[in-house]
Amino acid sequence: MNQSIRDHLSFLYGESRAEEVRDAIDALLESMRPQLAVRESQPKALSERDAILITYGDQVRKEAESPLRTLDTFLSARAVGVVSAVHILPFYPSSSDDGFSVMDYFSVDPALGSWDDISALGERFDLMFDAVFNHASARGVWFRKFLAQERGWESAFYEVEGDPDLSAVVRPRALPLLTSFSTMAGPKRIWTTFSADQVDINFADPRMLLRVLEALLFYVERGARYIRLDAIAFLWKEPGTACIHLPRTHAVIQLMRAVLDEVAPWVVLITETNVPHADNVSYFGDGSNEAQMVYNFALPPLIFHTMRTGDATAFCSWARSLETPKGAATFFNFLASHDGIGLNPVRGLLSESEIDGLVQTAIAHGGYVSYKHLPDGSKAPYELNVNLFDALSNPVGDEADDVRVARFLAAHAIMFALAGVPGVYFHSLFGSRGDRAGAEASGIPRRINREKPLLHKLEQELDSPRSLRRRIYDGLRSMLEARAAHSMFSPFSPQEILDLGREVVAIQRGIGVLCLTNVTSHAVSVEFPAIMGEWTAILGGPNRPGARVTLPPYGVLWLAK
């Protein structure tokens, strides 16, 4: 065992308790080494060829076939060579929250398929698994053991006794923080950060840390190249504090990284922390000891603001400030996901009136707004639940589809040009619209962006050359292919945000690639003498632009030396 693991355990539990935990982790690592050795012999560095598709296991449906098998068939035909990896959102048995109330961490939901189906996808793509370790299902295997007060499970979930001061606790949702449960030892109030069906694991009990590490390594054994640490910022609880971003939370993540570095150094940890940007980047640690990738949560609302206003000032100012620690750390860039567009990350980057503009636009475009509780008892907008295409283009407006598609592609062109690894949501790559009927029928606003189309209908639309789906898919595929072909798009290639006016985002990567995007609905002429005679277009525009470039509305031009 390396010294880092020892140090983290001592910090978490004190020296006397840490010794026992160290022995148990040593035994776990030794037991897993033979299985993990056959998965990978050498670490793979992240490169410009990496791009991750975010999808549910039952994202596409076909009668009388397991959804994971249907997904494999569809992605094998449409996504090979477009993305390198697939993030299958929680595919474990779950009781709520579309998979994020995990009942059994070691099984595949039989309604989705089997581990063989997961392995089949892994033959063509790298895989990302979710590690939902902040909380577990109130109807799951682990919590049933706690309710029965089985030996070794008496303190598995975070119990609150007495009347501690919880007024400073940061709340992501406008729901009660504590939920009462009847156990064999009597009634107990359990911490439920996200819902009454999602009970928070007590990491102050080292036995739960060991169980979580066992699950983590099991995922690696089952083929995970990337592991997404869901809602990880809330992991450790200390009444009297905000109970978010606590030092022991960072220590647990660093311990996970140290464990993986010892037995599976090819695995990439990704932290999902939908919080203000300055807090978010703290999960890089020193660049070598915590997450290799951090979700770039400020990016979606900033791009929404940029395309809504036709003004890239706020985005460019923020992008110039982006830094990652030296080493193997980089951003996971995305514009849409199974969740909505978080607003917390841009508080301090956009004014409250600008944030309200995003809220009002999302509502006007058929979306919803989720709220969070503030310490004073009031509520504030937390997340916009809206399909990204609809957010950027009013579904009931009279704007031409050509303009809507160009705007959508332009938004992605900015994201693809940034340093980091891009993540593309299924409904973005394949040109879906919002499913408001699904959200209303379920009473779950987030389901507006979680439609599960039938395979034959999806294929039919993608096979139609002028369909909205096909035009978006072709455009995004071309960008991803161009990106993968040039080493200057490496996640670690230097990045500079040039000032070519507020109507254009100009991103230079290294010394070899320049990416220009017009964020307005009118043509923009850009004078940039360094272009003259030195660059060749690799995406959009004339082959060899001159000293002045005219970008059409929402035009994209990528140049390479």
C-alpha cells in the first residue's frame, strides 16, 4: 500500500482506527489484482480522439429486445468513429430518480439487460460507469441491512440525533433534509440530501468506505475506463458546517484515486459537482492526486447566455481564466446531459438579471425551472430543465430550421474547440427535441430531456437527409471527426482566447489550430492578419482564407497550419 492511502486513512479516521482499515484495504487490493491485471496492462493517455457520448441504457427501444442490446446495435452503426466512449447512465437496479437511487451496486437492472450486454458495448467503446456513492436507495440491499440493524451495518447511513445546528447546510433541492425511518433499534432520522428515497451513506463508518471501494474496483473489473463520482461534493457530513466541499470529502476522493493508481492506473475519475466554478475546480486537487477530469459546469449556461444575447464577452472573459493543474488533469466539457442546465456555476460570472434572462427564456421555450432552498428559507433557481436545441431556438417561433441548426452547431463548435474532453448527450448528437409531454405525465421536469424513442422511428428520421435529426447528426459528426484528426485538440494542448470582438469566439489551440465561431444571427467580418497565407481550413469556409474572413450567421471556421 502506498503512503498516500495510509495518510488519507489517518486523516479520515485517526491513527488507531486507520490501522485496521489499512489491513482491510490491503486485503481487498491483493484480492483484486489478478482480475484487474487482465483488463489493461498500460495506462492510456487522454487525447484529441477522446469524446464521450452520454446515454441511458434504455435510450432506444425495440420490441422484444433488451434495451442495452438495442443501444449496442444502434451505436455500433451510428457512433463508432464519432465518439470513443459511452457513458451509460446508472444501469443498476434502482427505485427512483431514473437510476440514481441504486438498490444494488453489483447488478445490472434486468429490465435493461445483463453484464454481457455491457461487455458487448465495451468491445467497441471505452465505458463510463456511475459511482453513486453519496447515497443509496431507501429500498435497496444496503439500507435494508441498516433497517434490520444487522451486525456491521448499524451505522451504515448518516443518522442525526438530538437537535444539531443544520442551518448552514447547502441544499441542492427544495426537499426536507432529514427523513424518519423505523429500524429494529427504533426510529431514526436519516440524512437525505436529494430525496426521501435517497439515503446518505455514512463514510464516518470505515466499513462503508471499504464497501464503496469494493464497488469501485468491481466497476473497473467490469470494464469501466471512466468512473463518474455522482454528487460527490456532499459526501462527508459535519453539522454546523455547510456540509459541502469538506476536507474529508476531498480526502475520500483522493483515497479513491490513490487506490486506482495502485491497481488500475488507466482509470479516469470524473467528479460531478454542480457548484460555482471556483469550488468545482478544487476537485482537481494538485493535478495528480484527485480527479483527472472535472465537469465544466459553467460552460452550458455561459454558452446559452452567449447564443441568447449574441455577445461572447462573458464567455471569453471566463474562458481566459480557465486553468488546470499541470499533470494529467483536464475538463470534461459538455453542453447538455440527462440533467438540466445548472445555474449555480455562473453565479458570480453572470449578473442576477442575466441569469433571470436565461430562466425566462427557458420558460418561454417550453422548459421548466427547478429551485433550491437558501439558508434564510427562501428559494432560488437552481436548474433549467429544457432540451438544449429548444433552449437555443424557440420551438414555437417562425425562425428557419437552417438558422436553428446553425446556431446549435455553433454552440457545439465552441465546446469542441476548448481544452478538455468533450461529452455529447444522446439527444444532442441525434437531434432530439424536448419531451414536454413526458415531463408532464411523470411530474418530473427533468424528463423533458429524457425521451426514449423507438429504434425504427429514430432510424427513419436519421435516414432522411433533410430531417432535423440528420442535419444535426451530420454537423456534429463532422466536427468530432475534424477534432479527432488534429493533435492540437489534445486535452492538454495550450489554449488562448483571442479578442476579435464580442460577436466572435476565437480559440487558438497550441500553435497549430484556430477556431472561429460567429455567435450572432448576422454575418460578421473579422480581420486577422496572422491568417494570411498561413492557414488551411479544416472545417467550414474557403480552403485558404485571406486577411479578412466573413463568417455567415452562426458560421464556424476551423483553421490549421
